Amino acid sequence: MNKHKLLKHFFLPLSKLLSISLFAFLLHITETNAFSLLLTTAFFAALHLRAQIASLVVILLALQSCISFPFLKVFPVYGVLLWAWALFLGALIFYVKAPLFISKTQLPQPLQNAFGRYWRYFLCLGCCFLVLTVLFRNFNPYQMTFCALASFYVAEILRQYGETPPQPFSLQKSALTSFLFLLSLAIALILCEAIARSFFEKTPPQELYLPHKEFIYITKKNTVAQNRVRIDINETKTITFETSKQGLRNPILPAKASNEFRIAIVGDSFTMGWAVDDAHTFSALLEKKLNGITSDKNFTVINGGMNGAGPLQEIGILQEYLLPLEPDLVIWQIYPENDVINAYESVTKNPFPAYNESWYADFRTLKEQNLWRYKTALWLSQHSAIYRAFKDVFPSYKSPVIALIENIRLVHTDGSCAMPLNSDRIFALETDLQEYYPELLQGMALMDTYFAEMKTFCNEHDIKLFSFTLPHHQILWNWKEQIKNTPQGFYKRAHGIRKVEGLLAEHKIENISFYDLWLGRDDIPELYHIHDGHLTEKGNAEVVEQLYNYLVNVYFPTQQSALWAQKR
């Protein structure tokens, strides 16, 4: 074998193999995905890595290292722009040497019949990968860049072995093709939206929440919303919420009559009636029982509940919607497991270490309502059946539009696009930890502030106030099973409820503790939908029975003696 053949068939392949090995090592130290590393290396080996591409790869790796320099950390957008320009120039170099769209006649005969058309598709895909790498944070630059470079290298090889020169680039033809593609995409989306509305949503649900600058959100007036309640592992039922022009899940109330006593129940989803129809809410049941006492006075009980409300929103609903209806008494329903968390999230960017991801994503959308990306998500949620269907099919993947927008490299973000790390603890028992961490202590301090604010507001408007606390079913039923995998002493049963009730006592707010009333009962699964966490119709009826007994036997005889004398 002469020296020329030895060089061609031995030393050159060996040098290419060494180059590929070095290339693989560079990918490894930059923490590139191992599977992508294997595929990329094999692909370049099959295509005989060329010096030009190897040089470009080294330049790109060096540029990526430069992006970590301190001055670029201060101005991260500059680093992104440098990266984008490098990719663009690299693509331009190979495009000039070999146009991306190669006609069938430019390929050698063996490739024309078998691979020609598929190579073109592959090159288009490589170009798309390159664009995605530049635009989106969640696309690995190393994987996408090398895939794109491989695509352009294929184009170079095909051009070299082609039988005819490349066809000239036609701006008119490319523009027409792009227009037809966008038009087809728009038509497809319109058809999908029409099908979704026709077959899946006869009456599209509206948004239940109205963004509010001071209270983050309150209930929206004149709206209809639906909720699916999981009453068993494989069974759900649909509950429809309809709010009046007064912003409440309640019949429209006229001006207050002289012989009318009005009670407003303020609370979260338990009060609004998450899992029951209108006739079985706290307000409807209590009004019916009170008006059975005598006909001398009329009792009106107003539903001031809102799904997902915390103390801040409940104060807002009282001020915005209930005060104009002139209530004589406010009954405040408190759910410590959620209220403490909601109070903390209302004033901070992050939730507790253990939290409900589904609700937090929606809460963050409402909290950041003034940002255009959140406005976009809210608008789509209200007007697009496809978007709502996507969220129904993937309930754990919330706000897909927000995630997409915030992953664009040139969109400024403070890092909140990613969901915070979530502990594997049961989020509903976070307030029952034996030892409180600083965030929990801050949440309790905020509860104290909200209790003082509610008491002061009611006193200023001559409205009487008392409360009742509802526990999570997990601390009432099967408690030992819930905590069996945790260290002894890690949880303290009803710790959060006792702290909240202690704060209520400090502010001299009378309270009914349903933890004390229901602890030890064997029928908790009949009072709660265990797979959902909210009360059943029976659970609501028992709450109302206790409220009725308190009003009749304690509140009216002591606080409304004149009224009670008339009724007796």
C-alpha cells in the first residue's frame, strides 16, 4: 500500500476519530445529555467531520463559556444576542455554500429515488431546531445547535455530489410558501376551535374571578362557571356557579326592609358551595331554618363565599359586595389549612415548601394579572375552548401559554416562570407541623393582621361578627395512617387550627370549632368528599345545624335581646 493510500485510508480516518473523541469530551464536560451525545457523535462520524464544522463547534463552545462572564451575567440579554448572532452567522455560511432547499435534480441518482425527499425534510427540521434554540430557554443549545450543524453539513455533501448547480433563491416563492403555511395553520386552528365549541362545550364556562388591585381577585359579576367535583376515584359531578349582578352566588337582593335581619356568611369554597347546588349551601339552608322560627321578622342569609378565597379576599368581598347590602351580622368561615397559606402567598412571590401546585399556578396568574403574558392566559381561558380542553386533559400542567412566553430568551423574567420546588409532604398538613419555619410564622402573623382588620372594619360599621373554623378531613379521619411515614413528633394534630383559634380569642372573636365537634366521629367520609376535600350535602347540613343552635341559644339572647324577645 503506497503512502497516499495509507494516508487516505488509515491516518485521515484516525484523525477524524480523534477529533470526534475530543468533540465528545467537550460535550461531556458541558453536561450535554448522554443520549444526545451518542447520537450526535455517531452522526458526525458517519458524515466524516470536516475541519470547518469542527472549528465552528469550538467557536460556539467558547462563546457559550463567554456568556458566563460576570459582565454578561449583569446584562444577560447581551449574551443571548451574541449566541443568536453566532448561530445565525454559522447558518449563513453553510447556506451560502449549499442552499437549504435542494431540488430533486441536484441529487445523484441513487439518492433521488430513496433519500432525496427525506433529506430535504430533515434539513428543514434542522433549521427549525436552530430557530428554537435561539428563541427558547428550555431547548438545549448544544443538542439543537449540533443537530442544525449536521443538517447543513448534509446539505454541503449533497451539493458537492449534485449533478447540477443550485437553483437561485426566489424571495417571491418563499414568501408565498410562508403565507400559505400561516394561512393553513390559522384555518386549522379555527376549525379545531369550532369543533371544540360544538362538541365539547355547549355553553362555554366563563371566568369566575375578577382581578382586583388591592385584594388580588374577587368574584366576577354576572358570570357562570363550572366545577367538577370528584366524589369517588372514578366518578365526578358538575356543579354550576352563577353569580348575580351583585357579584354573589345569591339571588339579587332588593333594598333592606324594616323587619329584615340580614346575615352575611363570608368564606372560601366551603361557603360558596364547591360541591353542592344552590339549595344546599350554608346560606340557603340557614335562611330556611331561621325563617321557620316566626313570621314576625324575615331573615336573609347572604352567600359571601368565593372559591380559593383567603382572608384578604374575604375582607375584599365584605367591603366591595356585602357592605352595600347592609348586613347586621357577619359569620366568618375560616379554613386554617388554606387561609394561612393564602395569606402568605398574597404578599410574597413563593408558596410554602409544600403547596398545591394546581391552585398556586392559578393564584399566580391572578396575582400577576397586570403582566401581559398573564393577561394573555386569562383571555385564552375565557375565549378559547381548545385552551380549556388542554388544561382539562393535563390538569397538572397549568398556564401553558405563560410557560411558553416566559421561556422565550428575550422575554425578561425574574425567574418566576418555573414552579418552585415542592416538598413531598402533604400540603394540607403544612400548618400542623410541630416546628414552624419562618414562612409559616409569617403566615400566622398575617392571619393576626387580617383578624384585626376584619374586627375593626365590622366595629366601624356597627356589624356584629363571629366565626367558625372548619378542619381538613385528614386531621379528623385516619390521622395515624396519614402520618405513618413521617418521624415521630414531626406533626402535631390540629396545630394550625389551635394557633388560629388562639388568635381569634385574642381579638375577642367568638368562634365555633368544628374540629372539637367532629373529632372522633366515624362518619367523616359521609361529611366530606374524601377524594375532593369539600363537604357533602350532609356535611353542610350539620354545619348549618350548629350555626343555627349557636344563633338561637347564644347569639340572639345575648346580642339581639330586643329582636329575640319579639321572636319568642
